[in-house]
Amino acid sequence: GGDGDVDDAKSTSLISTTIAIVDRRPSIAYSWYCGWDELQPFWKMLVPDEKSRVVIAGIGNDPTPVGMYDAGWTTMMAYDYSQRGVDRAKELFGTTGTGSSSRRDTVDLVMADATDLPLETASVDATLDKGTLDAIYITGKEIFRDSVKEMGRVTATGGCVVSISRVIGPDDLLGEFDNLFWENVHDGSLAFAPDGEATIDLGAEFYSWKRTAVQYD
């Protein structure tokens, strides 16, 4: 019982409703939890090198990846399980149409399974998850665990995962990042960027991890 259960139910309902309508939603910009302006100081703190190889987990109507790209992180692969999500992201990036001359032509927008990414082991320096693990989590814990494991497989030693989550319980989320291979930097509690920006402005809890070693199966 308690208010926490009510909040959790509201969050789960919000995510579930969004998943149910996502393939029917019009192609309008929609930032899940927060936008690039709110995220940027925290991202820059954790991923200062703009040449980092970046992966965006889950795309569609959210313009946040476009903001990140325009801010300098142009070595980017972004994926979604839905081709419609990929197509909407292409519209936002301006890469649609035959012979497109978009200045954002280095972004790689692909349809992919979060549990089986088309990436080499230890080939990624930073992954942004902004609500995607939340959506996966409520579809099933097994696929959630497999998705986190796959994030680990593709992340290089010294690389990081940044997750903005409102649905997954802290114990469940933190528990999936094995401390033999990850150092937890942000645990969902209130944190601040160097210039004083607070994670409370992100609309959800802020988590991050640094990869300390690569696990080879």
C-alpha cells in the first residue's frame, strides 16, 4: 500500500498506453521524460569526448538524439524495434527522401532487437537509454535482463551507459549491472552537473555506469 504504489501504477499505465499507441502516433516531436537541453550538462559530464561512439536505445518522435548530434556527438547509431520508429527518426534527422543532402548524414538509424544488436563486442563508448529499458521492463523481466546484458556486450572498457528511468525499481535496475564489470556512478538519487543543474529537472531518475572490464562469453 501507500502513495508509492499509486505512483508506480501511474507510471506503468503511462508507459503501457504509450507502447499501445506508438505505431499510430503522428510524426510529431515528443521528448520522453526530458529534452536535450535538460540532459546535455549531465551527458557532457559523463561523455566529454564528442568523438565517442554513441548508441541511442530507442528512437522515434524524440528530438533528443538530434540535439545531441547537433551539439557535436556525430558518431551515432540509433535503433528501434519498429521500422515506423526508425522512419520517424529519419524525418527528424532530415535523412528521408532520395538523394537527401542532410548535414546529419553520418547518423546510422536502424531497426534492431535490443537483445541482439548489430554491433561488434566492445565497440561502443556511450549508450543513452531514455525510457526504452522502462518499456522493455514492463514487457518482461527476461527480455529486460537480456537487453542490459547486450548493452554490456557492446560497451568498451571505460565506456558508459546513461539511463533515465521512471518505471524500473532501483534495486532491479542497479542489480542488472554486475559490479564485476560496471562501476555505478549515479544511482537514481538527486545529483548535480558541474554548473549546478539538478537531475530533478529530468522528469525521472538518473542512472549511469562506467564499464570497468569487458566480459567475453
